Amino acid sequence: MPSLISQQWQERTSGFFSSSGTKLREARQSAGAFVGEVAKDAKVNVTDVAERVGSLFKSRWAILQQPATRHAVQEHLITAAATTGTLVRKGITETKEKVSVGKIKVEEAAKKTAQKSKTLLTDIERWQKGVASSDVFGVAIEVTVQRQESTRPIPFILIKCADYLILTGLNSPSLFKAEGDKKLIQQLVSAYNQDPSASIPEGVNPVDVAALMKYYLASLPTPLTTFELYNEVKDARSSVNRMRKSLQKLSSVNYNTLEFVTALLLRVSEKSQLNKMDSHSLAMEMAPVIMWREDKRPESYREYWRHPSRSPKKSNDFETATPWDLLSDEGEGVDASSSIPLDDIVQVDFGAVEVVQCLIEHHNAIFTDAEETSSQVMARSYLSIILSTLLLFLPLLTAAEAEWKPKKFPVVVSTWSFIEAARAAWRAVDKGSSAVEAVVEGCSACEELRCDGTVGPGGSPNENGETMLDALVMDGVTMEVGAVAAMRYVKDGIRAAWLVMKYSRHTLLAGEGASAFAISMGLPGPMNLSSPESLKKWSDWKENRCQPNFRKNVVPANGCGPYKPKDGGIDVSTESCEMGTIEYRLPPLVGPHNHDTISMAVIDKMGHIAVGTSTNGATFKIPGRVGDGPIAGSSAYADDEVGGCGATGDGDIMMRFLPCYQVVESMRQGMKPEEAAKDAVSRIARKFPDFVGAVVAVDKNGSHAGACHGWTFQYSVQDPNMDDVQVFTVLP
């Protein structure tokens, strides 16, 4: 701080100390003889107490005059002195008010004043020695990370806040923009300064948690982008390559923390339809606390617990007043800080705003370097593992689970040997896409390739020769689901399901309504979903008298219809006639070559899981039939706290058991993926011994396993330990 300001501050403070005793004497005289009697009875002379307090402060002042300590403690001493002034004035006021009450009240007020004065002196001693060893706010980020004694190169407070927001706050309106509850934020600041590893209490408004993150970043002595790189980073905002190279000059802690924070902002921006905070809005709010010039420190963020420039008139104003307010005389109309400009007017640095917006919108490209060395690849792979652990959720760990373990993220798991679909999902998630986005990319690739003729357009005709699509996508973080069923005229099933999740409050749309919605949201259509192959398959089926089909108890039994209910008993050649038994179709109409639903689960780099399915249903199904493909819990299910599941097979039977929901709940109860998968399949087989189907399970750590019944099942996997997709075979 400049010497002029220091001199002004010293003069004001010295004047305050010298006037404190005089003001108390005047207050005592105005109180009259009765106050004197009370003071005598209580053996406490308020004037003497004030003089002793002043004497103590003067003795401490001599220490503070030393050049080595003056600058470091000056700001804190302002606050301490101002607080003392308020307490003294408060003591005067209380003395006047307590005259009619008696000496006991006066004694209590005096003791309270003396005790608080001792506390203030302790605070001065604390700051005289430097920042407390447990403090987080206002401490260099490298020091904070070093104190953590952890392999995680990011401050715990940011990790805790991000965890909390991922779980409860991404949809909160005006996130990182709303001011928040200043009193609560002050309490959280105090809590983290005492215990840097503390957890955020349940029920805290996500807006307050976001504001806490902003204040922490603003309190850092230097910005994440550093003063040295300010101009270089700002000049690189129009080029992803230049930005990437500039940021690589940061220290590992600054780089990792910047990547972590902007990754969270990217996730927030993805929910902009709900929280009203797109990348530009977030950049406007966060740029001042991420990137600033050396002479433009974000001082205005002190307002999170202080009201600017207002002299407190009431006792309850104490905690919200600024130090200069408290040092000013109550009768003065001039702001005490008027002669010491604090530059409270926030000037928008649009260059910094553009930088942060660039980091959000191009996050995956900027923080991914195709030219990394092998050691850098290992380091970044390790960072991805850390980030996935940090942002997964707030784990409720037992003592045995408390030790941190790296996880194998990202992970892609898909039913069947649909290798190109798994590769497409892997390319997306490996570049930093979210789990939902990767699932959509993977299933969409399968639709375009018409995997085995049972996914996407041009396959599995119904009785009328028409191809219709079912699809589902589910976000394991938010538990949101979007699905379409029996959709005509639109070839992009999985993208239509994603649009339902993004742009409606519904879970499932069906038939022509689903088609109309998808087209209105921008998907191409209407179009004919049949293909020469599907029409040939349908023609051959018609020549075979429409056999086999999914009809029962109708006539004609061996023809193409029109069908009518059959009179009389059940034909024992195709059905069981025993009362109370379960019906089975002979032979099975579902097999690996006429009903290969793709069901995919993806865990992204942040450890979040999503699932999706796409199918054109059972071949020669009755028009209007909806299978298990668009049914959450049957074809697929995901919960970030546990894991996910995908299923394929005879959907008409499997949807009655919700096998994927069962798998996830079994893993929640402690079963391993293999145990959970086998248990879900066996529950169906006990009731329907001739059914064919399979499930694949993946837990939150990336472990996977499959189980099947009635056929040999394969599923595809890729994780960081694999050079390419691997196919696993499961026997019934």
C-alpha cells in the first residue's frame, strides 16, 4: 500500500485511539450521578477499562510499526481497530440504556467489552505472525495444495463445491451470477479456514456454493492465469492452438485447477435451458475472478460479507459494516474511506471475458494436446482419473472405503460386437464429451450402419412391411430420461430421444406424435424408413403365409389375416392349455439375428454415467407394438451413485421384470456386476425358461460383466487400458 495511504491510515487510527477515552468520559458525565453510583458499586470504572484497552493497543502498535510486519497486518489491524471502536461505542450506548436497569447490567456490559477486546488482541497477534496454518482464503494456491498432502492437484474447497453442485445445483437459475447469502458465505469461509477438508452442509443453496467458489478464486493472491501470462493468454483468445500452448506455460497446479473449474462451467452451460447461464453469461461472471491484471484485483468481491461505505447506526450493523465505516465518527457525514480510493467500481475486462468463454466453449480442444509426450500422456491420464473421482458425487464412505482409489475412466460398454458404434462413443468421450453425448454418438453410429439390420432405419419390418424405431437415453446424474416409441418417418432414433429429454418435460413420446416432435426440433423428415433389404424380408415372410408371427388365439392361425379372435379352446399344438400355467411361444421368435438391440453405457472422464438404447424392434411385430427399448429400467438404467446396465433380447417378456433396474439396485446392495447380472437374468428364467435375453452391467468404478439365457451373448468394451475395442463372450 502506498506510503500516503499508510500515513492517512495511521493518522486516522491514532486519532481514533486518542479520542476513545475522551468520549467515554463525556458519556459518563452525561449519565449523571446515578451512573457513578452504579460504577462504584460494581467496582468497575468504564473509563479505566477503556484506557486500559487503549494502552494495550498502543503497546501492540509499537510492534506493528516494524517495517517487516506493517504492510502484512495493516489491513487486518484496520478491521480490528474498527471493531474495537464499534464495541466501545456500543458500550456507551448500552451504558445509557442500562442506567434504569441497575448495576448488574453494567457489569455484564463491561465484562463483555473486556472479553471482546482480548479476542481482538489475539487476532492481531495471529495476523502479526502471518496467515494461519489452516487458512485457505487469501493463501497462494500452491501452498494450499501442498498443505493437503494429497496427489490431487486441486484445492479441496473447489472439489467439495463442484461435488455439491454436480449433485444438486446444475439446474439452479442464475448459478454463479446470483449474489448469495452473505452471512452464510461468511460462515462457510470461516469453516474452511479452520478445516480445509470440511464438507458443505446438506441443504445449502447451490447459489451460495457457487458464490463461495467465486470468492475463493477472487481471494487468491494471483489469478489462475497469472500476471505474467495475462497479455499472452488474452491475445490467444481467437486461436485454440495458441491458447493451448499459452496455458501449458502455467504451473501444474494452476493448469489443473483452471481445467477443473472450466470443466465445471462447461457442465453448467449445458444446462442453460434450465439455469439460464450459457457460456457467455458464465464468462461475464467468472472472468473477473479467473483472470485480472496486477493493478485490477477483484476487490469488489469482498461484498460477499461486507456492505460498502455505510456508517452503522444500529448495533446489528456491526457484522456487515466495512472497517472504514466503523472507524468513522457517528456524527460525520463524510465517508471515512473517501480519501483512500479502493477502486470499488468494477470495469468489465471484455478481453478476459472472451478468454473464459473460449475456455468453456472449446474446453475439450484446449485441454487436449495431440502432440503430448508419453510422460505427459501418463500425467494427463492420471489427472483424468482424479477428475472423475472428484466430480462423481459426494461419496458416503465407510472406514474401509475411505482410501482413495483411481478409477478406469472413461469406459464404453455396449451390447453385441458393434465395434464401430463403441469406437464412435469412445472417440467422443475420450475428447471430453459428456457421457450422454457419447452415448448418443455411439448409438447414432449404429443406426447409420444399420447394425445387423436390427438398429436404425431399413430393418426389422412390421406386419405391414414398415420399419419403426424405439430409442432411449438416460442421464445417471440427473435421472432424466428421453425416449421415443414406434416412431415413423424419422431415421435418428437416439437423437430424437435426446431431444425429448432436452426440450420437453416428458419421458416418452410415441407414434406420429414422436415423429412430429423430432422434426419440429430439427431432425430431418418425414422419410420412408424401409430399405430394399427390409422390403425383401417382408415379401418373403408374406410368401411364407406370414409365419412366424406374434399373434395368438386368432384365426387364421397359419395365414396372413385379417385376424379375428378364435372361438373355442386353445390350440394345444402351439399353446399350453393347462389352467394356471405360463404360455410359451414355439419356436422362439426372438434371436440374435432378428433382435439385436444396441444398449450402451458410458462413463465419462468426470466419472458420470449415462445409458442409451436404439432398436427397430422385433421383426414382423404387430404394428404399434412397443418393446422394452424405450422403457427405462428394462432396456437400460443408470444411477451415478451405483452404475448402469444395458439389456437385449425378448423385450415383451423382459420389460415385465425391469432387469436393468434390478441390476443397478442389486449393485447398490453390494453385489458385484457379474452377480447382479446373473441374478437379474435368473429371475426371468425362473418364470419363463424358454426366453432369450442378456444384460451387461457396469459399476461406478468401471468394472463390467454380462449374463445371458437362451443364447450366447457378446458385448464390447473400451477403457484407457485398451488400444481398441475388445469383445467379451458370455455363455448361457
